[in-house]
Amino acid sequence: MAGRIARWGLAPVLGAVWWWAVLRLALTPHAGALGGCGGRGWG
């Protein structure tokens, strides 16, 4: 039961992070392959 609750709680969070990364890659002109997670940071 706890595993099911954890899964359903974690799924929207992972989805939001995934969409944030995809949109960041799509909307940043010089994102590169890593999306700027190295040099420019995450914020």
C-alpha cells in the first residue's frame, strides 16, 4: 500500500521535471546536448 502511494506521489513530480527539462531544451537557443546543466547551472 505504501509503495503504491509513493509511486502515485512520485509520478507527477518526475513528469514535471521531465517536461521542465524538455521545454528548457526546446526553448533555449544555446542549450546544447546537456541543456546547460553543467556550466550554467539549473536555475
